[in-house]
Amino acid sequence: MALTVTHRVEEGFGILQLVGPLTLGPSLNGLRETARQLLANGKLSGLIIEVSEVTSVDSAGLGELTIVYNFANRQRLGLRLVGTTPSLLKMLDMTRLEELLPPCKDMQSAKRELLGR
């Protein structure tokens, strides 16, 4: 099964939804391209990546998430992960990436944090 990436804008937030393995492979480039398209569409209040349906993650997948972080950071947008699985949380902790890719418990919490409330 390949990674599927969809995007939408909801209440001014760019949302990327990931389904499947976030691992090395040709479908991983879809995340980068979809993020570029979403961020090119104009003014957003932040970027949220929904990862509850990610089945596995490797270092290439984490690398791709940091690239998306860099895209958002260039536009001075905050980024949050929603639906983080225990294995992804462990990887974020081990690599010390939880500061760049902070997890949130749900979509509303992510939106509140990105708005600074």
C-alpha cells in the first residue's frame, strides 16, 4: 500500500491528511508536492498534518515531515501533528523532533495552539 496524501483548507488552516506508510518509496514525494500546492494557495493560519492513519514511519518519512516543516516555516506558519500514533511519538521523542513537529491531541487543540490561544 502506498502513502495517500490529501489536502484541504478548513477555517483558514491548511490540513494534510496522510494514510498508509510514511516510509521510503516513490509515494513519499507526494507529501512534499501536496504540501507545496497547499501552501502556495495563499494566506493560511497554520498547517496541520493528520497522521492517525499512518501505518508505519521510517527515517525517510521523518525527513519528509521536516521538509514540510521547512516549507511552513518559510511562510512563518506554525505546524502541528494530529492523531500521532505511539510509534510516531516514540520516534519524535528519540530524534528530538517533537519541538519542530509538535503533536496535538485533536484538531481543535491544534487550531487553538496555532492561533496562540
